[in-house]
Amino acid sequence: MKALAAALCLTALPCAAHDSHSPFDAPGVIWRLIELDGKPFRSKAVLEFPEVGTITGECPCNRFRGEMWSAYPWFDPGPLAATRRACPDLADETRFFAALERMTLAEADHELLILTDDEGGAMVFTRAASGE
């Protein structure tokens, strides 16, 4: 009976267990966007997964934060809350958020994080250097 109760408790947790190579549970690793849909992305855009269940980042103009409960390799961040500053690179930021919303799968190694969608779109991130 105790084993059944423990199993039910574990299955009730929303995808908290991640693969050991998952970028979603690598606190302190910052991923910098270098390519969006096959073209270089020159504006600043970074992702971080500071703790299991959380996604944060910074775009050319704003910072954002949200929940991230999908298990690797799935990618499905919850609604993102972002600051509301304008800047000259706001069009790049809009493209970034639109692409991030479409992404459904993640593939990661120690240096790259590649997010893809069902239509062939991709976001390629590289591990950012310290202090970047």
C-alpha cells in the first residue's frame, strides 16, 4: 500500500524528473541565441533555467520569466511575464518571442541548445561565456 501511495505521489508531480542531459535543470548555464530560422541573430537574447520548473531570460529590450514544466526533450514554457520597455531592437525581440512560443522540442549537448518546431523552424543557442 505504501508503494502504491508513493507511486501516485510521484506521478502527480508535473514532469519534475528530467533527463540527466537536460538543459532544464542546469542552474547557472545561460544559453545565448545565435541563429533563428537559419539566419544569424545579432541582437541579445538569452535563456536560463535557474531551477527545475522555471525559465528566465533577457531579450534586446526586456527580461522575462515563466514556468517550464515540460520534460526534456519536450519544450513548452508556460505563459511568460516580461517587462515592457521599448528599444531600437524591439522588432528582433518580437521575432524572438514569436519563435520561442512555436518551439516544441529541445536537443542539447554541453555547448548547444537547439529548439525546433513542427514546421521546421529552429532556434540555435550556444552556452554563453561567464559574465556575458
